[in-house]
Amino acid sequence: MDAHALQAYLHRHIPVSQAMGITVLSASLETIVLRAALEPNLNHRSTAFGGSVASLAVLAGWSLLRLGLDSFKPTPQIVIQRSTMNYTLPIEADFDAVCHRPDDAAWQRFLRAFERRGRGRLEVDVDVRVEGRSAAHLHAGFVALRS
């Protein structure tokens, strides 16, 4: 699935992604980069609403697993199990969420567990950036379940 196909998938299956003005800047098995437009995500202080920032970060992590499990049929269910979000800067422009795949050992453990038990758990980190600066960070655990 390339960036265009992932964006269409998100907009069709997770409608809030379209309402938030999310675009997929890049999508590979190694890295996902999503962008949210500031305008539909403004709060009362004319900065990005914290819930929107967290949603973009969760979608980036979710998308990484979605692409990584694309070859499994039927498509596995992917859910977030837990997350911690830290905010370090106000966001006053369009903002990006960057999620890199964890190291190969963690990824292989995740895939083996999924293949063996029909359930795999993976921890990911997502950096939210605005104008090249880190503005927030998400650490989250996702679970993939055989459909």
C-alpha cells in the first residue's frame, strides 16, 4: 500500500482522518509520516487541540502496523491498547507525525506472536513535529488480532 492508497483507506475507514485534514506524506514498511492541517484542529488559543495531536500520532502508529500486516488475509484488527502522550511546544502551524518501525528483533517477535497465537503486541514511538521541531511524543502499545 503506497501513501495515496493509505490516505484513501484512512479517509474511508476512519472518517475523523478526513475531517482533521490528514494527508499521508510517506508510507513504507519502515516509516509513516502523516500531516494534519492546523485549521480544522484549532483550539480556543489558536493552536492545535491536544486531542487532534494525539489522534494524528495514534493514526501514524496504527498505520505502521496496518502496512506491516498488509499481506495477512483477512486483514487483522489493529487496536491501541495503551498510550502516553507528552506535549512540549504549542503547535501553531500544520503538524506532522513520524513513526519509525521498531528494531527488527521487536518487529519479528510481534510477527511470530501474531502468526502463532493470532495476537501480537507492539510498542511504537511517534514524534509530532511542527516546522521541523519536536512538539509532542507518543509512546503506545498496539495489538493486532486475527480477524
